[in-house]
Amino acid sequence: MSRDHARRSCGSPYGGRTVGRGDGRDGRWFGLTAPAVLALLVLAACGSSGDGVGTGGPARAVAGRHRLSVVTTTTQLTDFARVVGGARVDVRPVLKANVDPHDYEPTPADVDAMARADVIVKNGVGLERWFDDTIESADPRGSVVDASRGVTIRNGSGSSKSDGDPHIWQDPQNAKIMVANIARAFEAADPADQATFERNRAAYAARLDALDAHIRSDVATLANKKLVTNHDAFGYYVARYGLQFVGSVIPSFDSQAELSPRDVTRLVAKIKAQHVKAIFSESSLPPKTAEAIGREAGVKVVAGEDALYGDSLGPPGSDGDTYLKMEEHNTSEIVENLR
């Protein structure tokens, strides 16, 4: 029986990781025969579970260290948590790429993951309408972190939700606050790794500042800064970089809101009157309605691989599979199509 097989037979979640190092001579390990080594490895993998390994305990042991069990609700938070936590955390995302957070239906696996997590991170500001019921069902033992704490929230109007605009991550300076909230939660749950979390946070904050400066410089080159999107998900971006928001196909912060014929007529009239150059679809929303409005208004619709990343990051390998790449992609498309 191989060493990996022996460990898998005990239900270890660490598969092919090697415990200890041999001296490479005659199949022996510090004077022990190979069968004896295997027996010790089996005992190590199946033995003490006091640290919660494989049992949903407070933390998971990996190569002699502990990893925080973290559940994140959105793709942006998943990226932030992985950046801050690095190898010290095990992140379990609720939402996958291109899944709309407004209308998600949690699964039993989501509830179970939250119940077992050391830290649960939510966006807040009413984005996850399903969160409160889910967390009540989970009855978690870990801490719940609202990543929006400390962010200045844009007010809603009309059909928008009364608790404000939840798309806070669209401003990199807000992203810095969200990342700091996550770092503090990790430090509270795992004080021994505080220095690591703080170092990762500071390094990422510097990258967010550089991103912010880059976006500001690019958008400043535009003469026409009139923006129309699929739904009202870019208000923080618009405010940060001085764009002019004309309207959205779905006139709400909520991408699942109903669109009336009157809304369509009004938007087409605005696009024509204000000489808007393009309508920007979003990767997590179907572009059909945006394309119909574009045809009626006689303007280009940016869709497909060029669509903006609004409520969700993109899948691995896409232009939006990290927060930094998402913001760079969005800026590039906006500048290119409004220039």
C-alpha cells in the first residue's frame, strides 16, 4: 500500500502531502524500514484529531501548521480572502464565477460549510438577500464579517434597494477597506499568523493604490464619459473616476428587477439625446435586452468576451478571474469604446 493511499484510507483531507523527509538510502527513513515508516505515517494520519482535522474543528492542520476555514459569499471576497490569507487559509466560496449574487439559492452544502467555518465573510449592504436566513440555519461557531464596514455607502433611489448600493468593490479604495476588514478577522481568529496577514494586506493595498492611479489616468483621457450599463452596478466606479452615468438597461442595483416598456423607451431617448457611444453588457447577465435597446438607439453594444465584469469575477483564465484583472479589463473596455 502506498503512503498516499494509506493516508486517504483514513479520510485525511491532505491527500498527497508528504510528512517528514527520508535520507534517501536503501528505502529507509532515519533507520526505519519502509514498512515501519508506512505504519508510522498511517498512525500520524489517523491519530489525534484534537486540532479538528477532518472533523470541522476550529482549524485544519497542514504540514504542522493550522489553516483557517473561511467561507466567502462573493467571488470578489473569495479573491480578497485568498490574497490576505495565502497558505494560512482554506477558502470555500459560496458563489462561483458568473453567478448572480442577488438571486442565489444556497445549497445544503453552503449551510454546512458556514456551520463549520472559522470565519464567514459577506459583502453586506443587502447584496446577499439570502444570507440572513442561511446563517440562521447554519448556526455557525465562527465569526461573521461584514466587509462593507467603514465604507461610505451610496444612497439608492427609485426601484433601488433602500439600504443603498451594494456594489462597493467597484472603487479600489473601497476594496482596500474590505481587505482590511478581512485581515482583521483573520488576525482575531489566528493571532499567531497576524504578521503574515498584515504583510499580505499591506502589499495588496499598494497594488490597489497603483490600480486606482492607473484607472484615473486612463479615464481622464476621455472627452465623452457617458456610460450606459446592463444594471446599476458601477456607481462607485463612476463617482470615483468622474464618468457620467446616463442610465442602465435594468434601472436598479438589483439585476433581477423587472424592466418595463416605459423604462426602455426612456433609456433609448436618453441615449439618442446625449449621444452615448456604447451600451456595456455584463458577463453575468444575458445581453439580449441590451442588444435590443442598442439596435433601437443605433449604438454599439459591448458584449461577449468584451462585456464588463459587474457582480461577479470571471472564470479561471478569463480577463476577470481576479479583482485586479477585472478592474483593468473594465477600464480598458470603457476607454476603448468611449474614446
